[in-house]
Amino acid sequence: MKKVRTTNPELIKLIRFLKKQSRENKVNIWRDIAKDLAKPRRKRVAVNISRLNMHTEKNDMVAVPGKVLGAGNIDHPITVAALAFSERAKEKILAAKGKCLSFSGLIKRNPKGSNVKIIG
């Protein structure tokens, strides 16, 4: 049986970038996120805004190795980096004075990954 791998060139590039940053900065958080992103699509996480609201405090940084969905409400500003955002989720995060970033944007802001929570 043929082994199935990720064929999305942008996702492959992102996974390689995360692994490289993990080696260069000597931190494991980026490697863990890369490992989660390398999983099949059906095993990737989908996190609702309500779950982010439950597990975060004001001004937290969060990494979601999957998609952020718009179910629920958020009542404090957070910085979220994810593979994808639904339109409704992005609106709600921005309305709460939060930020939506890509993983490369999060790494530029915080290369050591300190105080970043992985939710998913």
C-alpha cells in the first residue's frame, strides 16, 4: 500500500520552516506544532472561540495546529496563530482587540516560543 503524505506545497514549506526554527532556537514548541501539522487532515484539530476563551487569560499567545472556528464568544484580547481561521472567528478575535497571525508571524514576534500555549 502506498504511503500517503501531505502534498500541499505551502504546508510542506511551513512544516520545514517550523522544524528549522526549532533547531535554530533550541526549543521544542515549533517541532511539536510541525508534528501536529504533518498529521492527516482528518486528524487536525478544529478549535472553537469558546474553547480559546475558556483556556486563556488576557493577552495570552496561543498556537492552534489546525483551524479556528467561530462558535462561542471571547471577552478578552489574545494573540492567535493558526493554520486557518474561519471568517466569523477572525471577526470575533479582532472585535475583542485580539490579533490573528500566521505561524511565521508568531515566530518573528516570539522566536523562543515563551508563554505560547498550544491548544488543540
